[in-house]
Amino acid sequence: MPRAEYEGAQYTDEFSVRYINSDENQEAGSRLGAWYDNDRILNNDAFILVIGD
């Protein structure tokens, strides 16, 4: 969900964009796929991602 839905309309059009070359993109996809396999995350499985303490 967009940040604006939680923190206010002032964040409606805020986003960032960065070019990622093909090799970096493929590496990220491979690592994500390995994480799904390793932690047995299946389609439509809910999970929690904790960032920070």
C-alpha cells in the first residue's frame, strides 16, 4: 500500500526510480527465488518482514 494511505496526502506523488542493469536484476530475482524455496514460502502465503529492531 502506498505511503500516502498511512501518512497523509503529502506523500501521494513521492517515489524514487533507479536503473538496474540486467545482471543485477537477474541476481536479485535468483536470490528472491532462493529465499522463497529455502523458507518454503508458497503462492498466497502470508509472511511478516521485520525491518530494524
